[in-house]
Amino acid sequence: MNIKQYQNNFAFDEPCEYKGLKIYPIKLKEYLFFGFSVECLLIDKNSLPDPKVISMSYLDFIIDGADNENNNLEKLYGLFYLCTKTDMERISVSKDAKGKTFLKIGNVEINASEFEDIKDIIIEQNLIEVPDYTIQKEIRDKIEEGKRITSRGNKMAGLEDQMVAVSIATGIPLEQVYDMSYRKFTKAIERTDMLIHYKIFLQASMSGMVEFKDKSFIKHWLKEIKPDALDGLVEFDSMKRKMNFEDKKNNGG
């Protein structure tokens, strides 16, 4: 499946249709339940030390996997209840005559391969951050550790405070913020932050009191956002070197 076919739907918060099934973007009011439910799509099953699990399709893993303590199947039902507006009692899993697993949503049957397509739609539609599984797990863990180290004391505000912040920064009434899709809300947070920093750096540069040696440092607030997954690793290594240096200095090394 080419996810780009849904770009117009994503841009205008319209539902994406797949096999006649409509998949709706999540609204902010639904996000707390969604955030809990979507965890079932974010498991790195191939990092688990079980060849049987690794050989499973993702759908089979959710349904038949050994990770039942995390209630992944219940989360899956809740996720499709939200994303497809289908009553919970009309969502079920079953197997065909050949023993192949499929998910049934209303009258639509979704096999393991089709489930991967819908998984991709939900993740992109709601801008869910997914680990880059092409990077070794050990390196991903270092990246996450780097992000934790560099973000100490700068913990992101909770959803309520973020909504208030968007309302203050943009002038959009809170009632309208509540009704935003999570995708647009995420983009509003990113762009508002970029706009504020752009104005500060541009004003400082034009005042003549501050000179930036690298003029490209000032990024226009409408510039494309391309997060680099390796930034966290670079920050981690830099922080680790600094900590090692401090230890040597304190120990007289």
C-alpha cells in the first residue's frame, strides 16, 4: 500500500477508506483513551527472544502472543472502536478454514497483511511516534537514554497545559482547541514553538547586538520539520563524554 494516497485525507482531517472501512482521525477529547489503546501497535515484537513470536504476523502476535498481561487484545478492540466508530460488540477476531487469523470490524474482514496497512494509516493519520526498527535495539535504547538525559528539568507539559498553551499562543478559543484533531494539535504545537524561536533569533540578529557566525542557524518557522532519530544518540554520547571528563577531573585524573 502507498500511504501517500491518503495525504489529502490527512491534511484535511478526513477519514481514510480501506476496504470500505472508514478510519477516522482522533480528536483531542479522545486522545487519553487512544494513547492507552494505540500501545498495542507499538510493540517491537522482533526484539523479543522467541523465534516463534518473531515469525508471527503482527496481528497473530496481538491475538495469540504470550504478552497477555498488557491486555493487547482489549487495547486493539478499543483502538478500532475509536478509529472506525464501530460498536465494540461488532469487533471480533476469528480464524478461517485454513487457520489464518483475521479481524472483523462490522462486516469487514481484515487479514494479517491488511492489518499492517491499517496500522500504518492509524499511525500516520495521528502522527504517532514510532521507533525506527531498522536501527538496532541497543542503539535505540541509547537514543532514548540520550533524550531522557538532555530533557531533565524540561519535561513536556501535560495535555491540558498544552491545550491552554495553544489557545494562548494562537488566540483560538479553548472550545475549538478541544475539537481539534490530535494531528493538527501536534502540528500547532510544533509550529508555534518554531515561530516563537524564529522571531527571537531574527530580532536578535537584526538588532546588531548579536551576530550568528552560521546564518543558517536561524530556521524559518515554515521550514519543513525533519526530526533526526540519531540526534538523541549524538546528545547521549556528548553527555557521556562530559560526565566522564567531570569524573576524571574530580578524581584528579
